[in-house]
Amino acid sequence: ANPTRPGPPRDVTVALVADTAPEDFNGIRTGPVSFDGRFGMGNVYPHRYRAYAIEKLDTNQLQNPDVLKQLENRATEVDLMENDDKQIQLPLITAEEMQQIYSRLGIEPLLPYN
């Protein structure tokens, strides 16, 4: 996947958010995007996920259902089965877009956005 734009590397995180979380895991997995725009995650629980590529992500905000609701229309849905090896391409959600979401919801993010 290549969620980054041309230019200098960005601080981009890929997040997988399960549609419904079974009792034995929290349903959210995150991982960094490499310099060339690729990412990989191992040991992901088989499930249906919404995938995002988010610049300067405050991962704590993924626990907030209001933030997730705001992100729903930017999701790429992916079904992962045991031992799956999938390639997906994700649109980048910029730090500015996240800041707008936080502002709409009255949230003060933990990470600086400048």
C-alpha cells in the first residue's frame, strides 16, 4: 500500500479497527508506514476491519467512538482470515484533517500538529 504523497517522509500510522471486537482483544491494531509507503502487520486476529492511514495519529483517539464515527467514510474495509496476505491501498488522512475532526468534537489531541 502507498498512503504517502510524494515528498519528504511523513509520520503515518496504519490502523485496523474491527467492526465488532470479540471479548479477548480490543479490536484495534496499529503499525508504522515505512519510508517507501509500505506497511505490514503480523498476528492479526481474523475479522472484518476498517483500515486507515493517518498522519501523526494520536492512537488513544481510536478508542473514542465519536472519532471513529467521523472517520467511517474514509475507511477501507478489509476481511482478514487466518494466514492471509493481502495488499491494500489506503488514502492518507492528513494531520490537518484529523485536527478538524478533533476540533469539531472539542477534543484536544495529545500530539502537536505543527
